[in-house]
Amino acid sequence: MSKEAEIRAAIEAAFDIQEFEIVNESGRHAGHSGDDGSGESHFAIRLRARELAGLGRVARHRAVHRALGPELVASIHALAMDLG
């Protein structure tokens, strides 16, 4: 399973999603620091979920990291998050 598919599955299992988009930005970072050559090192997500409503920015980021789990988080060089 691709990292993008793993991210999608983890987010969909953890949250009551109102809006969700994931973009693989790895191609924009080819040859830069953190590019492991896999084409799956840099991602951006936009997520709106009921569980995130009312939480502060840090709490929202922690909730997403918890949902993804330490192994998946460690396997991604960069994850930009637009959360609400």
C-alpha cells in the first residue's frame, strides 16, 4: 500500500470527516533534503472533521499524528496540515 493510501485510510478511520484532501508534493521536492527517491516523502493534507472543532492548532496536529501512528509519521519527511 502506498503512503498516500495509508494516510488516507488512517485519517478516514479516525475522524468524522467533513472535508478531506491529500496531495503528494514529493515531486516538488525532488533532489532536496528529505527526498528519499520514493516519490512519497512530502504530503499536504486539508482536513475538516468534527473531532478537530474547537481544538487549538497544536492539539489538532497532535490528533492527526496520533491517528497516523508513529511508524507512518516517521516514514514521511514532511506533512503540511491545514486543519479545522
